Amino acid sequence: MLQENKIKTVLEKQFIYKGYRAYILALPMGHRCGYVEIPINSIFFNKRYDEKLPIPKSVLNNKVVGKRGVMSLLGFDGETITMEVLFDVHGSITFSESSLMDKTNSWFIGFDCAHAGDRPDPSITKAIFADIDHGFGEIRTLEYVELELKSLIDQIIIFEAEYNPS
């Protein structure tokens, strides 16, 4: 039987990179998620990840698919630039909300590592599911998610410099 106090999301790491706050959460099923806190003066503040951005489609010219999620790209109409298409990050941006855990009155964007080919990390799940078969795929480590967050922040800075008039 599962114990209630063992099934929770855990903040594994928080750090500041180039002035942006970043958070890595471990979810009860063994996957990690990465989040960046977006400043209020950003063009990405208070925007849903699937919402049109004031960025021309030409920004994607000669770009490779990279680490973007297949579903995000299948939904791309060739015209509308959204965060899920813009940012080359693991599985695309899949989160945009005004709160994260106990932090509120801000804006966060993020990605998850629970896609096809992502394997749950047994070090996260062992306290809950001791005998679970973790299947196949690649475990997205804390270090991997931190590097993805730094890459995301670098991309945010580039697009802010070019497309944010403030």
C-alpha cells in the first residue's frame, strides 16, 4: 500500500543562472521537470506555451527539430510562433503557469522529462514502488535537466534581446 507522505513532488535543486531562477522537480513517478521563472518585463511573461508570440516565423528558418517534442511540431501551422515551437528544449515547453509549488504571483515556463524514450529514475521511485519495472528509455538525470535549463535561459536571453522593445 502506498503511503501518502511518500507521494509528493520534490524540489531537487534550485539555482540562478544569468539572473534567472531555475527549478528542478522530481515527480513521484520518477521523472524530472525543469522550470524557469520569467521576469515581469519579459515578452514571455503571462504567455501560455501555446500562445502566439510577437516573433516572426523567419526565426525558425534553417533550424533543425532539435529536442523539441514531436506533438508540438505536428501542431505547428507554419505561421504561429509559440514557446513550444520556439525553444529547442527537451520535449518542448509543456508548462506555463503563475505558480510553482509554493511560489505564486510570478510566471514560470518549463518542460518535462516524461516523454516516449524517457525512463523513470529508480532513485526517485524506489521509496514508493520498490519492485517497479522501469522499462526502457533514458533516465534524464539532475545534471541533464540542469543543462537543459541553462540552454533554455540562454535562448530566452537571445530572443529577449532581439524581440523585446523594453
